[in-house]
Amino acid sequence: KSYLAFCNTRGGANAPIMIPLMDKNDEGRRSHYLTIQFAIPDAPAADEIVVALGASQAVAQSGSVAQAVGGLMSITGEPDGQPQRAGVAMFDVLTGLHAAVAILGALHERDVSGRGQHIHLDLLSCALSSLVNQTTGYAAAGDNPQRLGNDHPSLYPYGPFPAADQDLIICVGNDSQFARLVQTLGVPELADDPRFESVLLRNQNRDELRILMAEALAAGTADHWFRRLQAVGVPCAPILDIAQGVQRADDLGLEPVVQVGAPGTRQVPLIRNPVSFSRTPVAYPKAPPHLDEDAADVRAWLEATPARRHDGDRAADPEAAR
């Protein structure tokens, strides 16, 4: 049986089927953007956990809208270019991760209090939280960040730099790393140059340092510098495409691709769950179904599951739920 009831809602609209074990007077603030709503039921007197199942409803907003309204697009792209959307639906993913953490927290608290509670998450709030130092800088100091391309707002050198064949990402976070960087590049005198001897000064003199680094990096390929800088503890990497990134993970022994589906059944290669447990490894027993593959099982479950409604709520039937 399930611990959870859940539904997707749109701001200002009630879920088409009210969730069992929810107090309708305590639904909390709803956002104008996509909201994920969970109900953690109170612990029953018996050891059994009560099933609570919600219904989903069409959603008018999306992760791309959250990127736009939350400010991510405004800080993504070149300074003199147009705002850019991130290449992946990151706020959808991060909202899901926040939801998982919230559920675990509520279940743990219920072990102490014996009481359930409602959890609300919306894409916009998760977007603002996920922008970390950018939104924190605005909230704490009124600093409204602007697009910097691939540069870091407070660290330099920190971003892509051209080697002889392709760009290399170099991320220097302190004076010690900078000293090791310029020593390896064959220009150790830059560590003592008055223009670059602190984080603040390197930030103030980015343009001059950018030219000097490009001249030094032109003496070798990106892979050459990657190996040498990695050996002295300077964070760096060549810029790879998706296929190369998967191959790099495989070369490192991370086994990024797994066969999803039980042995002897249809299997589909997908990306591995990034979490590794020491005692209970993640299992991949079922491949994504073909169209209608599970239709009979779903219908059997529906026939065996009685319709539910609460007094005063909308009826739990297909027509009323539309």
C-alpha cells in the first residue's frame, strides 16, 4: 500500500478528485505556476498504511515558463545576446528532487508525531531556490545579476579557454589553484603580477588575463592541458558532447548505461540511476512498455478498485473529473 496521495494542480483550480485524508481547509497557498501537491496520511492505528490516491489535471504552465519567469533565461547567454533557455528541463527535474526530499522529511516527521501533512511545491519557487547564489545575492544585497556568457560572476579564470585545437573549461577558485595553473602553463610570473595576485584583482582585470592565458594555452591541445592541469589539482575538462560524456563516464568505470528489464525479457538501454546503495542496489526489472502493453493490467486494477468520494466533493467518476 502507498504512503502517499498526490495530484498536479493549476493555480486557482481545485483538483478534480479531492485526495482522501486531506483537510480541504488546509490546502495552503497555490501558485500561478505548476504546483505538485502531496498528502501524507496520518499514521493509522494499525501497522497498515492507508492508500491515498489523487488525480492529475491538465497543466497550463511548463518548465520553460519557469525558466523565463524565474530569471534563469535572463542570466543565460552572451552579455550582448538574447536570453537563452537551458538545454534541459532542469526545473522540472529539480522540482521532482525537492518533492522526493520533502516526502521523506514528512514521512520521518510522521514517525515522531503520528500525523500526516500537506506538501506543496511549485516550479517557480523551486526555480528561485535552485538559482542559489544568483537569487541569494539579490535577496541579501539587492544585486540583480546580468548575463555573463560562460564567465563566473565572482571568480576568474573560470570558464572556457581556447587551446590549440578546442576549448577547455578551467575553474580556478583560489590563489593556490591560480599559482599551480600559471606554473603548469609556463607563465609562473603571473602569480606575482600585481594585477592578478588575488581573486578580487583577477576579477577586475579579466580582459588582460584572458589574453595572456589564451597565448599560453595555444602551445598545446585541450587534452594535453587537461592531463597536465588535472595532475596538479586544477579543475578542468575538455568540452564534450553527450555521446563523448557518456563514453568518458564509461571509461572511468561508472557504467552509465544499464539494460532496463529483467533478464530474458525485452530490455532497453537507459541511463543508470546515479545513486549507489551498499546493501540494496537499484533494480531495473521492467522496461518501458509498448503502447497498450499494460492495458489489461491497468483495467483489471481499475475494476478491482472502488470509486472514492468525500461528502461535498466532486464525484470520482470520469465525467465529473473532466
